[in-house]
Amino acid sequence: MDPIKNKIQNNSKETRQDLIGKILSYSCILLIVLVVLSIFFFVASKGIATFTVNHGNLWTFLTGKTWNPIATDAKGQPEIGALPMIVGSFGVTILAALFATPFAIGTALYMTELASKRGERLLQSVVELLVGIPSVVYGFIGLSVIVPFVRNHFGGSGYGILSGSFVLFVMVLPTITSMTVDSLRSVPRFYKEASLALGATKWQTIYKVILRSATSGILTAIIFGMARAFGEALAVQMVIGNAAVMPKDLLSSASTLTSILTMGIGNTVMGTVGNNALWSLALVLLLMSLLFNILVRLIGRKGRM
């Protein structure tokens, strides 16, 4: 009886494997949490240094229109007005989302409700191809096609928020389209069948039932697309003009948070006011990414309710 008793009381091989699996899983989760917290702490500590070490003014940073961190104003504070970059970032992001959303919803509806299997596979391949194109390629296309087009048809130099929005429109289109397709496919099939059984036409069913049922998912797709556009650097940098001034209109040269960051971070010395000011811009980007994620969760929670 003793061998049987010992075998029952001792952990089996499967139990030990399960314990090892749990330890590995929790270790990976802990590592990911530590990495994320470390990134937040590093960026926040560098970004706050502009105000704690270099005595910059937070209100001036958020509302000022002059960006020249190595210079000081009449009060002896660094000129770190980031409002032009913040306006430029939101300008290209919102315009790109406005341009892309109708095309994305139309494409997603065609793929899920109207297209044949062959047409759906073809469009899916095109969307996946757009996702895989590097940002620098979009930037070169924008530089050689979109900038001359804007210059010839709308005036100005061709560089500006409008050109950046056109480039970002193409870049965020596959993101919004893919997530909208998933949202439309998640609508229960009996919703559509019940609508058609009650005498509604196909287009009435799409508009009144399918789109309304998938509203939260579509809004989530748009927010994700905006987050993608807000953080884009290289492609926008090549077509927006990179002038750290308040844009007068959509055709004047402007800049974004990411374009100023990528141009300046390699030309500053760590710990200087110019470098710390750039880290403050990075902190704004990080906080905006956090805000986009919070919005996605709120929309998703509302959709489930």
C-alpha cells in the first residue's frame, strides 16, 4: 500500500509541467508589465525635466507658439511652445480619419455583404499589401505624387497638413478597413435574417441593422486608425514641410510632434534643455497613445452594454 499511497500523494509529471507552465506564463506577464512601466517612467522622467530642471513653464509649453528651446524669453524661460506641433498632429490625424472612414466602411461592407468569395479574397489581399508597405515608400510616393498634385491644384508649396493627411489617409485605410470587417462579421446572422424576413430590403438591412449593430466596433476601428496616424513620423515628415510654426491653413508648411522629434533628437546632447524639450514632446505622444487606448476601452464597454 505504501507505493500506491506515495504515488497518490506525490505530484505527477503532468502536475509539475502545469506548475512550470504557470510560472513561465506569470513571469512573461510580469516582464511585460515591468517593461511598460519602465518605458513610462523613463519618458516621464525625461519629459518632466524640462519643467523641473530647466524651469520651463507648462502653460507656455502647451499654448506657446514659439519653438526654440535653446533660446530664452524675457522671463528667462526656454521658448518651448509646442502648440504648433500639437495642432499639426491633430490636424493631419483628424483629416486622415475623415478621408479614410467612408472608404473603409464602404470597402468593408462590400467585402462582407456584396462581394463574391473571389472578390473578397482579392480585396483582402490588397488591404494586406497596403499594411506591408514601409512608411518610407509612402513618404516617397507622397513626395513625388501628392506634393506636386497639391501644389498644382490647390496652390502653395505643396507641403503642408493637406499633403500629410492624404499620405496618412492611405496608411490608416487598411487598419480601419480590417477592423471594420471584423466588426461587421461579428454581427449575429439572425439580425440580418430577421430584418429580411420582416420585409426590409438589403440596403435597409445594411443601414438600419448591420451598421448600427457594429457601431461600437467601427468607432474602435476609427480610434485605432487615428492612433496609428498620430504616431506616424517618417512619411509625414517628408511631405508636411517641417516648419515649427502655427499653420495658417491646410496648404502652409507645418510640423507634427513626431516630425520634430525625429529631426531633432539626433542633434541634441542628452540632458540639455533642447533634448529635454524633445522628451517632453515624446511624453505628450505617450499620453495621447494612452488616451486613445482608454477611448477604445470605453467604446468597447459601451458596445457590450
